Amino acid sequence: MSKPRDYELWAERIDDLDRTQLTVEQTNAIEAFDRAFEILKKTPSPEPSADFTRSVMARLAPRPQPQPQPQPSLRTRLLRWMHAHPFAGWQFGGAAFAAMIIGLVFVPLQPDPIGASRSGIGSMAQSAPAAGTEFVLYAPQASEVLVVGDFNGWGSAGAVKLQPAANGTWRAQIKLNPGQYQYAFVVNGKQWLADPGAMRHVDDDFGRKNSILLVM
Amino acid sequence: MANWSEGTPDEELVELCRAGHLQAFSVLVERHKRKVFQVVYRVLGNEAASDDICQEAFITAYQKLDLFHGRCKFSTWVCQIALNKGRDALRGVEQRTVHEDIAEVAQFLPASPDDEPSRRLEADQEARLMQSLLDRLPPAYREVLVLKHIEEYSYEEMAIMLETSVTNVKTRTFRAREAFRNLLEGCHEQAA
């Protein structure tokens, strides 16, 4: 086996060289190098200042938490869309007419309370205008559940807190006028969650899903 | 109510911080401040400046916590931030030439290993000599030698801290070793 050249000596292979193959000069150089760093390693470095952690913590501001974004009402968004598409009014008119027909056909469809997911987090908003609409979420691990939607300005007019009920469910009743609403749950103040028991969902403008509620 | 203790893993503490539990960050600071400080101090060689830079690094880490994706250890990430800040601090500071004042420090070296009086050489003097040799290297070389040969990080961890490739780190380490070896030999020649 040939002796390593100086280049190899100081390259990566310094870590696992067979030192029996080195020349005396190379051995001396390596040993001097190793000794230098043994000394440096053993040299105690000073400690961070005594009030290091306190100083850092005193200069930290609480991190801003993501807030549910107030979403413009359906009417506002519709007007914006029409403003951005001035020549599409007639198309919209046709679409609105078609939606009305579809609505007439499908309005009798109601969410099936039994169909709500009961594994993990699941929920159901049940439409019952006389007593209010009941929002139910199955979230046994949650410490707080809010419902936000266009009926309460997406929380800006006061998010409604669901109350813990039996079997890991959370419930709240809200009186709503007949109409179609978008809503979502906010779990533990940070997790935006579409209602898994809702019949329909739509994409919001922020990459999340909202649930659709129809109150008659 | 979220709970944590001194034994809570870094990843959980980071998540708690992200969720707004400010005080969880104090556990992270307490846990890693010494390691981060040591790395920065070895590179900068100035206690007060290292302390300031490390505090700034932890504050930046907290503010940029959303950018920490757990692809490396939390301490490695804070070291990366601290080394960046250390580099900024060194920028503009006049770098001393490699061999200047070498004779001054060489007086601390023993004339030969068997020279009995030299045995009395204080360990701290020897350490100071080695540190002064290290201080004479360009910061880029000093960084890799500190990380590799004193703090014993892997090349992969060093690549993360120095924000470069493993190949670049190896090349830079090789050159730094050569530079340090030259200093060391020059020092011994002066002492002979």
C-alpha cells in the first residue's frame, strides 16, 4: 500500500487514515494538529450570561395567531365578480336562472343527522329555524370550538362558542333567518375546519373549505 | 391548557410556541443556549459579542419559527442563524494577516517536548496559543474547524449550518486544515 500524499492527509481521509502508513513527518504533523484541537476542545469556554434566557424572553412578543379571515358576504362577492366581468352579466343571469331551477329541485334535501362522522372530528349543522340551527362537532380532544360564518361576520361580530356535550361532542344553537350560509369551525383557536357532516362545501378564497348551510 | 416540562421534546415545544405558548420557548432557550454560545464564541472569540449575537439568534428563531420545518435539529437551525449573524458582525472588521504576531505567541511554546522547564507551561497559555492560531484563520476556515474538530458536528449538519453543500463543506474543511497546519508549523519553526 502506498503512503498517502500530503493532499490526502489533510483531506477528508484525515478522519480515518491508517496512520501506520504515514511518514514520520506526516505523523508528526497529524499529531500536532490533533493535539492542538484536543487542547482547544478541553479549553473551557465562558458560559452565556446569567440573564441570557430572561433577556431573550423579555424581548419576545407573543406570536400573532392566525385569525379567521372575515369573508365578504355572498352578495358582496357577487357584485365584485360582476364588476370584474362587466360583459358576463347575461351569462350570470342564465346561471342564476339555472341555479334557481336546481334549487327548487334540491331544496328538500336535508342533511342526514345519522350520517355525521363519529370518528375523529365530525359534525353536523342541523337546520331547525324554530329552535335555532344546531351546530354539532365531534371533537373529543378539543379544548375550544367556535363556529364562524357569514351569519356572524366570520367571527368579527362575535364567534359563537360551542359547549361541550356528551360523548366528545360540542354543540351550539344559533337562530338564523332562512337563507344560505357559509360557515366553518375553529378548533382550539387555530384549526380551521369545514363541517365534515355538511352536505356541501366550497373553497374559500384562502385555500380552505367552508361548509354550506341552507336554512328554510 | 398546554403543559410542558424540561423533558418535552424540541418538536413539541416548537409546536407549542407556534400555537402561541410563549413560555414554551424559554425551555428551548435554556436547553440550547450553551451549545449555540460555545459555537459562536469559538468562532468570534469575544464573550460579550457572542452573548449578544446568540440572544439575537434566539429572538430571530422565535420570530421565524414558521420557517423551521424540522429537517434538522432545532439547535442546528439556531446555530445557523447565529453563525450568519456572527458573519455579519465580522464583516467589515479588518482581518489580520495569517502570520502576523506569530513570534509573539510562539514564545509560549516549549522548545522541545522533553524540555523539563517547559512542562511547567500553564495549560491556559498553551490553550491561548492554539486559540490565537485559530483566530488568525479567515472566519470561513475558523467556522469549519470549530464545527468539525471542536464541536464535532457531522459534515451534513455543518452543511445545514453554513447553508452550503456537503461537498463545499468538505473542501473548505480541507483547506482550513491545511491553513491551520501551516500556522502550526510556522509556529514551531519560530520556537525552534
